Amino acid sequence: MASKRYKKASTLVDVSKNYPLNQAVDVLVKFPRAKFVETVDLAFRLGVDPKQSDQMVRGTCPLPHGSGKTVRVLVFTKAGAQAEAAKAAGADFVGFDDMIKKCQEGWADFDVAISTTEAMAEVRKLGKVLGPRGLMPNPKTGTVSDDVAKAIREVKAGRVEFKIDKAGNIHVPVGKASFSAQQISENARSVIEAVVRARPSGAKGIFIKSCSLSLTMSPPVRLDLKEFGAN
């Protein structure tokens, strides 16, 4: 059963309408709030087949105003200059054999894992453990790097990753309900533009079938993406 708050929010949005981004955000910020600070989420339904290798959609996007989330970063690197650089840049966990062993035992109290190129020879063995959780370092997302300090700063500043799921959907957090309308709009705009740019060469027809903006506990506000040249 829908809560009173959800029902009230539903009266503020026209479910038959696709809103331009700025109008959608204006609707969103008027929704009654939950007792906790909700996350603002962008949801895409794509017209591609994720089973086809030439239709994979993934990438990263820096958020102009950050994500509003404290990001815990693990760095896989051997002791030395890289390890010291990682600690100085604010990594929450730094190590090599010890951290690999902890992950093999099921530990995953971090949000992003970064690895040096050298360390990946061993870290690659964690694919079955970290892969399903979306925590595996990957060169395509900037999480395999020999400039670990830069990678850490980008992640901490609010860079988000996006990847199509088995059903052809993408969900990306773009901020918090405590953000201003302008901050939410600018963050969402950056992600939408990044997804549009990530259109794979194998995609045919309509690329983005639908896109909506919502809070953790709110109804979705459907977006009109004409201004982004999405299809």
C-alpha cells in the first residue's frame, strides 16, 4: 500500500507527461520528504540488447556538484610510492596481499576499488568475488590507473559509473534530496549527456526508450530528452 507521502507526491506529477529536465526537477523538489535524506536517481530504459557485445553501454561521469555520498575507496597497490600517494589522497584502505585476502574472504566494506596496473595481475583473480558486486577495477572506468591519487580524487569528488543491466536498464544516483534544484539539474544533465555519448555502434533504432527522475521513496517523473538529441 502506498504511503500518504507517496500519494501526495503522486498528485504533483502528471504521469502521462514527459517533462523537460528543469521542469522535472522543479516537480521533484516539491515532493514531500522522507525522514532520511533520499537519493536522487536517474533511470534509463534502453533500446539495446545487453547480450550482444557490440551493444554494451557503460561509462563514467563526473558530477559537477558531487554525489552527496561519502565514498569509501580501496586501493590495491604494493608498498612504496604508490601506496603513500594513495594514503595522502584520502584512500580509506590501501594494501595488496592483505586486501586481496580480505576480499577473497568476503569483505566488501568499500564503494570503489582502484588498482595499479602492476597489482592487476593478482587483483584479476578477484573477478568472481568483486565482479558481481560491481566493484572490480576496470581501465574503462578509470579504476585501473598508475596515477592513483588522481583516480581517488575523481571518485571522492563524485564521479559515478553507469552500466546497463541484463534487462537493458541503467540506474545512476545523481545527488541527494538536500541538493538545490540547480545542483540536481546540472548533475542529471551531465549523466544524461554521458549516456547519450555512450551509445554503442551496434545500437539500432531508438536508443533511450524512456528516462525518469525520482527520489528513493517517490514516484518517477518522466523526462523528455529531445533537448539532448538522444535518438
